[in-house]
Amino acid sequence: MIVVLPTQMVKSMIGKVIRVEMKGEESELVGKLEGVDDYMNLYLVNAMEYRKNEKIRNLGEIVLRGNNVVLILPEE
Amino acid sequence: MIVVLPTQMVKSMIGKVIRVEMKGEESELVGKLEGVDDYMNLYLVNAMEYRKNEKIRNLGEIVLRGNNVVLILPEE
Amino acid sequence: MIVVLPTQMVKSMIGKVIRVEMKGEESELVGKLEGVDDYMNLYLVNAMEYRKNEKIRNLGEIVLRGNNVVLILPEE
Amino acid sequence: MIVVLPTQMVKSMIGKVIRVEMKGEESELVGKLEGVDDYMNLYLVNAMEYRKNEKIRNLGEIVLRGNNVVLILPEE
Amino acid sequence: MIVVLPTQMVKSMIGKVIRVEMKGEESELVGKLEGVDDYMNLYLVNAMEYRKNEKIRNLGEIVLRGNNVVLILPEE
Amino acid sequence: MIVVLPTQMVKSMIGKVIRVEMKGEESELVGKLEGVDDYMNLYLVNAMEYRKNEKIRNLGEIVLRGNNVVLILPEE
């Protein structure tokens, strides 16, 4: 059985667009992942904020604190 | 008395379908567990989002941050 | 004065039925404690979910993430 | 200037009755502090739950997870 | 450029009156800072609880858990 | 591929004005970043509180606890 560590999985998404749900936030962040560390702190560029699949605003480059990340998924 | 460490218990679920409740989320995530680490960060494939036992959407592959996991149970 | 470390106290409950309040959850979990670690991650069997002292559902075996545990008490 | 470390302050309350506010809880816990560790995990006996200064129920012995503690004060 | 570490900044407030916002609390705490550690656990004396700039009650000496601190500012 | 660690990205903002969203807060903080550590604890000066892009009040110098930071972005 091949086991993929969750942080390795996130690191494999560097250079790609991801969608992130943050704790206690109604909106989701979508952006290109430029950097990540072992705490799942994330650095995104071209980030946008979405609410109920509707784009709210452009944020540009943002840093997200790992312990407040709930869910990360690759954006197709 | 045989004591089973909680993280070992989660690791024994690799390859199986699990149900996960996340903090501050109304919905639950169900998916096949592909990877887990000591922080209970989870990597799921074929993940689906459920609300009140009703399927909301397919998420595909997702990474869940361990400190925001509330409850994990094997899905029969 | 005899001081009892909180984690030792929880470890002494292994094999017994405990009640657990989780953060941001209205319901409480009751089950037999099969395993615990230093982070208060918990592994329960025969777990049941209660809301306002009323049983909601059987959960079977569950893993609870320690940092989202609020309160643990032995169930008489 | 004499500086008192917060965890030392809590340790000095062992054997005394304390009042604890937990995160995301409306009620407060009052009980005799029997044990505490460096994470502020607390072990209380003769614990009671209060809401708006009104006693709700006796809890007996309880363990409180340190990271969900908001505020501790000695109960006179 | 002179960089001031946030925890050093808090330590420099020892002996002074500070205002603290805690997570998930409507009220703010104001008191004289007697002790702080690297986790930003705080020990305050002559602490008072404020809600919307109105004093609610005297708390006396309190310990605040660092990870639930949101914001600290010196009180003039 | 050049990978930028999230904490390095925040450190590169020292001396500049940033906008910070905190967990469980409706308002946002805007101020000049004077210090940051590896936990993303932040020390801001000339800090102001905003709600829905409207300035609520001047806070002066503040310390923000890293684990309650949700999002950091440079303020143009």
C-alpha cells in the first residue's frame, strides 16, 4: 500500500491553483500556491475570495495561517 | 489490558472509507483515507461532502488539517 | 499534597465509560475509553452521541482529536 | 520587578477552588484544583457548572483541556 | 531596520495596564500585567471585564491562556 | 521552481502596512508591521480597526497572537 503524507500532498500542489476553506470563514480562497511549510501555512498569489461559488474580490498575494486551514483541494 | 493509541487507530483505517467531522463545519466529509500523519492531518480521495446524511457535492481529493478534525469514524 | 496530572487522570479512565464534550459541538460523546495519548486524543468504542441527555445515535468506534476536547468526565 | 509566570500562578492554586471559562461555552466551571500541567490542562474535583452565576449541575471530577481554557481565576 | 519580536513587546508591558481581547468573547479584559511567558499566557492583577467600553465586573487576579489571546494593546 | 516559505513572505513585509484578518472577528486590523516571529505573532504600529472597509477606531500599537491569524495581505 502506498501512503501519501498529507503535507507531501499539499507540497505537490505548488505551482497549481488550489481552493482553501478557512476556519470560521464563510468564504473560500482560490489562488496559485507559491509556498507551503510543515504547518500548512500557505502563500498564494492571484488569490480571489469566493462566497457560494461567486467571486467576491481579488486579494492578490496572501498568507494563510496553517492551523486555521480546514480543507485544501486542487482547483481544476 | 490492550491500549490502542488514537493515531494508530486512524493509521489502521488507511485504504478504508472514513467519515470526518471538522470544527465549525455543518457538513461532514466521507472519503477513502490515503494518508495520515501524527497530527491527524488527513489525505482523502473520492471525498464527498454530506449535510444531514444528504450528499452535497463531490470533492475528489482533499487534505484536511488535523487540528480542525473533531471526530473520525470508519464508514461501513 | 498529592497532585494528579490531568493526562494521568484520563489514562486512569482507560477501560471505563467516559463522557466527552467537544468544542463547537452541541452534542456530547459517551463511550468506553480504549486509548489515549499525551495530546488527549481519544479512542472510544461503543460510542453514542447525546444531545441534552437524549441519545441521538450510535457511532461505534470513534477517534476524537485532543485539541478539540473541552471536558472529560467519568460516566457513572 | 517580580515577574510571576502564568503557569506558576495556576500551580499555586492547587488545593484551592477555582473558576474556569472554557472556549465556546456559555457556562463556567467551578471546582477544587487537584492537578495542572504546563499546557494548563486542569483536573478538578467537586466541579460544578454555572451559567450566569446560577448553578446548573454537579459534575464531580473533570479534566479540562488546556488549549480550550480561556480564563482562570481563584474563587473566593 | 529595528525589528521588535511580538513576545518581547508583550514582556515590555509587564507592570503596565493592558487591554486583551480573547477569542470567542464579547468582553475585553483590562488589568495590570504581572507575568507573561513565550506562549503569551498572561497573568493580570486588578483585572476588570469590559463590554462595549462599559465596565461589567471586577475579576481581581486572572490567568489568560495564550492561544486564546487575539489582541493585546497597552492601555493608556 | 522558486518556493517562498509563508513565514519568509510575512517577514518580507516588515516595515510595510499590512491587513490582517483574525479568527472569530468581524473586523480587520491594518497597521505597519514592526515585528513577526515564526508563529506569525505580529507586532503592528499605527494600527486601525476596520469593519466592512470602514474605519472603526485607532488602536495604536498592538500585538496579535499568531494562531488566531487567519489571513495576512500587504496593503497597497
